[in-house]
Amino acid sequence: MAAGVMQYPHKKFFLALTAGRAARFCVEAYLGRAYGQQVIGFFSHYYYPMMYLLIASAITAGIGAVIYFKW
């Protein structure tokens, strides 16, 4: 929206957007290739503690959201 308000040229905007996303996805692909097996090994070893942590975080966030929106 800011690019539209500032009347930034469409071609330059889409070129910058595409270049930024391409760079981000290339970095993510590299990190996934380099560290993917280690991350999978970590989470397969600590599956249940991580699952309980995720469930507790979701419950805490839900309670916090209810309290926030009630007030």
C-alpha cells in the first residue's frame, strides 16, 4: 500500500519484491539443506517434551487472548 501511495513504479516494486523473496527462499533452502537432518534428529529425540511445550504455549496464549479481549 505504501508503494501505491508514494506512486512507486510497478515494475521496480515487483522486481524488488521478487528479488527479496528469491533471496529469502534461497537462504531458507540452504539452511534447510545444511541443518535439516540435525533439526529432524533433535525433534525426533525430544518429540514428547516439545509437543507438551507446544500444547502448553497454545493454552497459555489462548488464556492470554481471552483475558486481553475480555478487558
